[in-house]
Amino acid sequence: MSLPIEVLTILPVRPIGTGTLSEICEVLQAKGIQVVPKPPILRPSGAYDARRHQFRAEVLLERARSCAARPILAVTDADCYGGTLNFVLGIAEVGGRVALVSAHRLRAASTRDTFRQRLAKELMHELGHGEGLGHCRDPKCVMHFSNSLTEVDAKSGELCAGCLRRLGLPRTPSGAA
């Protein structure tokens, strides 16, 4: 699967490990996306909720939105939540070309390979939102909403034929989706 993204600015938000950042860059480059990393930033004021011991995803997304580069992906190892959700793996502005991915929960009970697969799916999911895609009904499509790691693991890392069509992209040669 390819998204219509050739170059992507990465905004690391602390806490972020160099290993996580390397994995993210490798996954994106394997998808044919050139990565332009920005220096890591400290968490923005008001982002951390001490009562929940989590970061507010909307605050991190707003900080990423303030960067001039588009498309932009903020990445963190922090546990995040948003709105009424207890946690989020990522969040994006549909069509806004701004997204956030948290690697924190993707690591749970995973091998390096499982973590990398989950990370690739979440990156593509949030970048898909940034490119204008909403959630998909097809449970195998990478744009399907995942409310648990089990659901992330069950879906493919590919766009379905309908999502490819919505982006104006050709179907993959294998017909995968």
C-alpha cells in the first residue's frame, strides 16, 4: 500500500526513545516515504494529565499543527488519551495532513516483529486520516477503527479497494486490501 505522501516531517515529542524513532523512520522509508526529522521537543504545556498519568493527544496534535511543514507526524512513547477514549494509539485531523502516533501501548506483549507490524499499521492509519480518509467498515482495512491491540493485530496493513479508490490510487497488484 502506498499513500500519496512522498516526504513526511517527523516531530518527536518527549518522551521518545531513539529506538522508537529509528523504528518509525525505517517503517516509513520501507513504504517509500522520505522522512525529514525535526529535533525532539519537550511536552507542550497542559499536555500531561497527572491524575490519569497520560498525555492529552489533542494538545500534542495542536503542537504538531503549529509546525509549518505538511504533512507532519508527531510521535511519542507517552501513553495518550483523547476525548472520551481511555487511550489512543494515534489521532489525526481528517484531511489536515497532521497526525500523532503513540508507540506506548503498541509494545504491550509484543515481540520486536509484532511491535513493528503494529507500528506500521498505526502509522498508515493515522497518515490515511491526514490524507482525508475516515474509518472504514472493512475489518481487514488499515483504516478500520481499532479499539484494542487484538483488533490492530487482526487487520492488515493495507488499504482496501474502496479506500484506495477514495484516494484516487490504483488497486494494489495483488488486489490486497
